[in-house]
Amino acid sequence: MKDVRYHISEKHGEKHGRAGGAPKKSDELQRFGVSMEGYLLERFDQVIEKKGYTNRSEAIRDLIRDSLVEQDWDENREIVGTVTIVYDHEVRELSDTLTDLQHQFQKLFRSTLHIHLDEHHCLEVLVVQGKGGEVKKIADRLIGTKGVKHGKFTMTTTGKDL
Ligand code: NI
């Protein structure tokens, strides 16, 4: 097993302090060494090249941010996300149910994109914002509505803490 070492740099933003005693942000560029097996690094390089990253540091920063967003999930914390659903609009009462949900929880819905895919199928992307617990619950209800063929909830961040 051959270890490969390299360094990445991290630039922190300092503007948005986080409430609740989290460590203070430093915008100093920090370097740290990472060791990993050669084949892992090779595969990583292939993936990031495909994704269009110009260097490893940026790819690793994105991975770290992604992981932080995931770890930060809290039912009382404000989050933003998207719910993507594909459904057959001819299924009885389905469209009404989806619309009712959106009216009932209208404060959580920031925007909606609707595309008529073919004669039967619709794709909807709903942008949701609110407390993690409420957003997750409404996303689950939308995706779990009978007749929804596929649904995906993607959580992102308000950007304040990254
Ligand atoms: Ni449609």
C-alpha cells in the first residue's frame, strides 16, 4: 500500500458568525496534510476531473461543506432545500392533494417549477425553506403522496455558516 501525501488549503469566511457558541471562524488559509492509498487518490482525481474541478483543494472543500451541511441538520434550524417529484397528473385526486399541501403549508414554499413532461407526467421542483423538522416532514409527505412515481429531497444551506 503506497501512501500519497498532499496538502490542501482552506479559506474560511468570517462574516457570518454562528450563534450558539460554535468556534469562531477564521479566514486564515490553513494547510493540512492528507495521507491516502494511491489508488484512492487516482480515483478521486478521475472523479474530480470529470466534474470539472481545476484542483483538489476546491473538490475537498466542497466535500467538507457537503458533509457539514448534512451534519448540521437540526429540526429547529433554518434550512433550504428542494423537493423534486415526478407524477402522473391523471391519477385521481393526486394533483389536488399536492396543491392542497402547498396551500396548507404555503409559508414553507418559496417557489415552484412545473414542467409537463409528456401527456401524463409532470415534474415539479419545489423550493422549501423553514425549520429543518417542518421542511423534512412536508418533503416526506409530498414524496409519499400516492401516485408520486419518484421523489427526492435535497437539503442545502442558507449559506450563512459556510
Ligand atoms: Ni403538468
